[in-house]
Amino acid sequence: MKIPSKLQRGLAQFSILMLLAVVTWQVLHHTPFGSSDVYPYLSSLSPELVKQCALENRTSPTIVWEDLLAIRSTLPEKAAQPLIEQLKVHVPFSDLDWRSLPPNKRRVVQRHRQILTQYTYYQPKKYSFPVIGTTWFEDSFGADREGGARKHEGTDLFGKEGTPIVSICGGRVEQIGWNRLGGERVGIRGDDGNYYYYAHLQYISSLLVKGNRIEAGESVGTMGHTGDALTTPDHLHFGIELPNGQWINPYPFLAVWQYWGGESSS
């Protein structure tokens, strides 16, 4: 059966619109961890190594911090030291003598530096620590919840009920109010494209309005134990969801943000 030309044109126009919609969605929801090697590398960096590089940078402030961390995080000490010595005498990263390294190792170091420069999660003072006050936390990402029915998709930061909770970055309030698991919760779409989830709050800041902008360090609410945390000690459940729907482990980021926060208050 022949399809009328008018219908054919309509179908073609619809197909074009759908294609444009898909492309637009991908652009708007482009994840900052867009390449498959970005998050695995960032999450592999121990907070202790980041702090070590920060201390080294203080003694040799002419060294670019990303250069130092890329080299230290990729190479064993024996291979890393000659490169670091070159940095100390002001040799630019692009002019380092790489002849002692196999080409594949050199490319990995260069790629890691590119990631650290482009994705600023570990750079000093770029992100705020979400808890203002005394807190303790550990890496519990992936732990069983509800008898193994689901996995823990965040980090629990424990403290005193009423402890202030703030936004870790600038963005827009995307979700606000009650849900079954999170209780009083706030979801913020960060300027970096990620969704940041603050749950079990005692109170949500009265200044927050869904769709409105929030800046790093501005109040989200106060720590509590609402939702499925009713019988647990007071804590903030903090989660990070990439635009593709993948929840990632916040622990290494939080540990570094806490360190930078302590630096600013010391």
C-alpha cells in the first residue's frame, strides 16, 4: 500500500524532530564523566595522595598541582621522581624529558593530567564540604540495605541533629520535600551536570524553592534522621548521580573537600 506523500512528509518531519530532541537531550545532559576513563581514575585517587601532593605543592609552589598529582598517581616513586625534579626547576609539563618512560606510560600520565585539569573535583576550594560542624563518615558505598534488597548509593555523614548542611556547589534545586527512603530531602542539579542528593534532613531551608538557583555554601537544611533513617543515628545521606543515571561513590571526594575546608578554617 502506497503511503500518501503528505503523510510521508509528516513522518520525515517527525523523525527529524525526534533526532533533534535526542541530540539536544544529550547536549543538555552531558556528563562531566563523559569518557569511560574519567570516573575510574578520579575515584582511584586516595584522599591521602591528594593531601600529600597539596603539602608538596606548598614546599614547591612553582609546581602546578595537577602536574604533580598526575605523575604521583600514575607512576611508582622511582619513575616519578626524575619528572618531579624537572618540575622543581621550572620545566613546563609539556617540555618534560619523558625518554625514561615507555610511550604508553607517558600517554597515561598526560591523560590523567588532562582529566585533573578539566574536572575540578579535587582542586582546592572548588567544592564545599556539605556539613558545617563535627561529623564522621566512612566508605560504605555499595553496602547492603534492606537485607540485600538494594545497595547503598551514597555516603552517610554522622553528626548531631540540627547540624547545618550546605550545598557543595552552585546549581538549581531540582527536588525538594519528602520521599519514603530519604525523608526530608533536597536534590540539586549542579552546574557540572551532576545531581546531588541530600537526604534524612531534619528541616529543609525555608529559602529553597524548586527551580531556583543555589550557590556553593548556601544552606540546604539541617541534619536529621527522617525517612528510613528514623531508627538510626542522625546523619546526612549524600549521593552523587551522573546525568546518565549512574550513582557514584562520593567518599573520596568528600574526604578531600573536608580537607580543603579544614585548610580554610585553620
